[in-house]
Amino acid sequence: MAAGQDEAAAGPTLDGRHESPIERLDRHWSEILHELRVARTGIDDDGAGWFVLPAVLGRRAQAGVDRSEAENTGAGRPSR
């Protein structure tokens, strides 16, 4: 029996699909690639946050320093 005949004679799988072993492997490979794409998107989004966070915190910290310097030197207050 040739490989092509084996594949054609394949009956339904446990999940009720009528596919050859090659088609099943192809479907599984496609599903794995899809899951990797989804996971990579999530990792990229999380990673972007780690690059943005220091910039945001740095601006807040700098604004806090500027604010405290202004309070200590009296800058920005109306003169009496």
C-alpha cells in the first residue's frame, strides 16, 4: 500500500474531522504558529511598557524636583 493510499483511507479523527495525517499535521502547525503570533504580540506590548515607564517616571520625578525647587526659592510666587 502506497503512502497516498494510506492518507486517502484515513477515517475521521477523534474530533470528527476527515483529514489525512499530513493535513492534520499541517493544521496543528498552523495552530502552533498562530499561538506564537498571539504570544509575541502580548510580549511586545508588555515590553513596550518597560521602555515607556522610565520616561514617564523620569518626567514625574523631574517635575517634583522643579516644584520643590520653586517652593524653596520662592520662584513663581507673587512678590508682596
